[in-house]
Amino acid sequence: MKKPILVVMAAGMGSRYGGLKQIDPVGGHGEAILDYSLFDARRAGFETVVIIIKHEIEADFMQTVGRRIQRSGLEIRYAYQQLQNLPVGYQVPAGRQKPWGTSHAVLSAKEAIGDAPFAVLNADDYYGVSAFQTMYNYLSQTADDTKYNYAMVGYLLKNTVTDNGSVARGICVPDDAGFLASVTEQTCIEKYPGGIHYTEDGENWIDVSGDTIVSMNLWGFTPSFLRELESRFPAFLDKTLASNPLKGEFYLPSAVSELLSEGKARVKILTSHDKWYGVTYQEDKPQVVQAIAKMTADGLYPENLWKKI
């Protein structure tokens, strides 16, 4: 079995954040959240990283995070998520600027991933040390059999929401054996004085427990997932180009849900009780900076992340 590799989705523009949050510094020496994720991944055992960006942000990325991680000791490969990356016979609809979603991002990295098992995550989320070790161990020991064997690191919803607005999370339902029964992407989840709730139409709100397991897009896949994404993307485009051509997105949870409902895959839930940190909004940044500083002071990270590598 080939060694697992890490795939990082860093192509989003951060519309709610108002800038390139993938490269915004949160560490004492200019490190972004992604630097800490790659540091954690390296000590968990990952040796190869595929970073998905867009050509529009390539120069800024390479001058900041890209330059620093040259000293990481990791093999770094780049892949590019562009709107024009579509199957033969499809065209970008006039006025479309939004990327095609997380499944499209992973599909854009197909050649760079090859036939190795892989973990995939967001560039702007801090996942915690244990998540990388747990995922690396799972991918190193698991292969497909009568079904595809995938995994996800699940977080408690209350550890993943912000005080500064809504977030998007995959609401997960586990079965009795600790596998994922279903996952539904909810794009507007908010805290309120009485708890946490979400809306699908902007008007009606549904309460959800803070102890609900959610996906933060830290998934583990075998190469079979790439083949499934490639075969399912045209059907997604047919539906989306007819119903929501400017904003429809091909989400990872949606693709996983299809495979679960068809009985083709099982997804092991690898739970984490680590606190999530992220920069969905500019107002989130001070809390992240403070948390990183404390973890550094406590010895979890070196003061200058890549200096001694």
C-alpha cells in the first residue's frame, strides 16, 4: 500500500472574510493556519502534500506560505482549481465566478494525487494535532474491500462555531457501529443566545444540539473516490446548469452521501474533541492568534515553526 498523502484545499477567495485567509498570518513569525496544519501532518507521518490553489492567487501564495513550506521537509505538489476545468462538452455559464465546490477542488488534483490514499482538508481551519495522527494511521492500515473504506474526523458542533456569524458544516448522523449513516451540508449555522440553529431558506430556523457531530472537511479516501467524483461530476453539472448556474456547488459531503445511499461506501467516524479554530470572518482572527500563541508558549509548537526543520 502506498503512503497516504495530504490534500489541502486553498483555492477559495474568502468572500465572507474579505481577503485571502489562506495566507493571513496568525503566528509570531508570519505563519498562517496552513503552516500549523502542515507541521502537524509532517509529525503524524505525511511526507507528500498536494496544495490546491487558483492561478489568480498563485503569486501571493508562493510569496508567503509557499516560500516558508519549502523548508518543511515535505514534498509539495500544486494543483489548480479553475472554473474552466470541466468535462468535454461543458462550458462555464456567463457570469459564473464562484468555484464549483470542494468535490471539484479534489477532482482538480486527480493527477497530482495519483493512486495513493489521501486525506483532504481546508487550508483555513485549525484541526488539532490528534486529527492528523488518527487519520494517517487509518489510511495507512485500511484498503477497499467489498465496499469503499473511507473516514472522516468528526468534531462537536459547539467546538466549531463562531460568535461572528454563520458557518457551513456537514451535519453527521452516526450509526451504532461508529460509521457515518448520513451527512448533510448546512451552509448557514449560527450561535444564538439560546443555543445553535441553522436555516435552509433564510427564514425558518431549526435548533441543533452542540454535541452533534459535524464534518469540517477532514476526510480520508482511497483512490476509488477520485473515480467516483469523475463519473458523478457531469450529472451534477447537468442539474446545476439548469437550476443554479451561478452559485451551485459540488460539495464533498454530497458526493459521500450519494455513495452511502447507494451502499458503495462506508465511512468510519474518527472523533476529535480538539477545539476548532478558523478565520471565517476578520473578527475571528484575534482569537486564533491568541490560541496559537498559547499553544506555542505551552510547547506544542516551536516559536519559529520551520526554522529548525
